[in-house]
Amino acid sequence: MDSSNTNVPVSTKPGQLQIEKKVISIEVPPRSVFKGHEPFLVQDLVISANATCYLRERWVTPDGQTILAPLPEGIDGHFGPELRRFVLMQYHRGQPTMPRLLDFLQSLGVAISKRQLVRLLNENHESFIAEAQDVLRAGIETSPYVSVDDTGARHNAKNGFCSQIGNDWFTPAFAHRR
């Protein structure tokens, strides 16, 4: 049995799967007639940890100044943007307890402590806020209608509320304290 792989993107829309096509061949009797392929779609999920060690060039100029190569765009700290997104999405949408989320990440091989997880959840969200504001701006500019919904909430013994602004195509949410 022989198979060959061909990656064929089916859609370029975010959140939609790209389908990898694999042709599965079989030995057949002589004089058999090929009648095409019968598709059989299988969806799967791969969740794995990935670690990259950036070897940043470090130079010393003739006047004694040190020059260090910058990290790639999007790298802010020792946890990458996809891990940060995943942690925030799981915590706020899936609502696991902190110990369960920590255990899950560690079971994948991510070297992370409870304190580091708390920092991921509570610090340096400026890029996500900017992204949500960009989504809101683009949604308002291009959508035929927009809906708004507010809900009250208490956090750390303080009153607050969350505004959901969106429609079927976009939904950034913004939390506010009173």
C-alpha cells in the first residue's frame, strides 16, 4: 500500500480547516480500470508544545557598546503568542480552574509554574486589547448592522460591567469598572 501527501488549502478564511489530501494506492489485478478516487474526510486535532531557542547575535562595537539582535516580532517574554492566546482562551471560555489549566499545560511538556500562568492571565494584554479594538473598528466600518449588550459583574469586590458589541461576524468584548 502506497500513499503520497499533497497539501491543498481549501479555504483561506481564519478558523477554517486546510485539508491535506493523501492519495492511498492499492495493488490491483492486471487489466483493472481506474475509476477515480473516493474521498473519505477525517478531522483530527493536534495539540503539542513547541520550544524555540533563539540564538541572538551579540556584538561589541569598537567603542565598547553591546549590540544584541532583537527577538522576532510578536515575541514578548518566554511564552509565545499562540501559547498566550491559548491560555487566555481556555481560561475565559473553557473556565477550567487554575490548577487544571496548569496541569494540562505541564502534561503537554510546557515548563510553566503557577506564578507564570497567573502572569500570563493578568499582565501584558495590550496587544490583545489593540487587536480587539481593530476588530471592533473594522466590524463597525463594514457591517450592515451592529448590536450592543451590557452585563453587570463584580470582580475583586468592585462593581463593573462588560459590553459586547458585534453581530454574526465579529464580537470583541470590553470589560469596564465603575
